Amino acid sequence: MDAPGKCGTTRPGAASVRTQRPGEDRLPTFRRYFKLAEFKYEIVDMIGVLSENAKGWTKELNLISWNEREPKYDIREWSPDHSKMGKGVTITKEELYSLKELLMELEIEAPDDEPAL
């Protein structure tokens, strides 16, 4: 049993759960669960589709405004009706330019079904 005033944990890395003991004026600390906040997005410009999987989801490059902020470039997977999205990466115009410069330096062979650039 834990010594008075000590917090015990149920497993390594778990949040502490402390119960109030008689005579203590401190309130108990409980585990807290947080719900992710809602967010808004607007696809300002659908630039292009990079690929499509068997279920119809497409990996796209778009210009998106998140939470009514300045639009940024975004690469992620989208369901066919754009009601669901996968994890992605959002980059600024400056980062997109840097990515373009890096890609231009690479010597990439075209896929078998595409003509070489």
C-alpha cells in the first residue's frame, strides 16, 4: 500500500489516481479524458490526384484552409465523397517550393507505365 500522500499508478506511464484520505483537505485527482476539438476545413483548390486505391480513396494535393485560416498545401488521402480523410501533411508555400527544388534534384526513373520526363 502506498504511503499517505503518495500517488499510486496502475501501470507505467498511466495517469495517477489519488483518493482523498480522512483529514486531508486536498481534492482527489482523477484521470482526465479529452475529446478532440471539432475543426473546419475548406478545400480552396483541388490541385491534383496522386493515386487511387481499390476502395476509391484518393491521395491528393490540395490547397486547404483549416479553421478559417490562411490556406496551406496539403497531401492526404480522401474518401470518394471527401467526407472522410486520412492522415496527411500540411505545408506552407515556402515549404512546397523547397520540396519542388529537392524533387528536381532527384534522378527518378518513371514507373513502367509512364513515359520518362
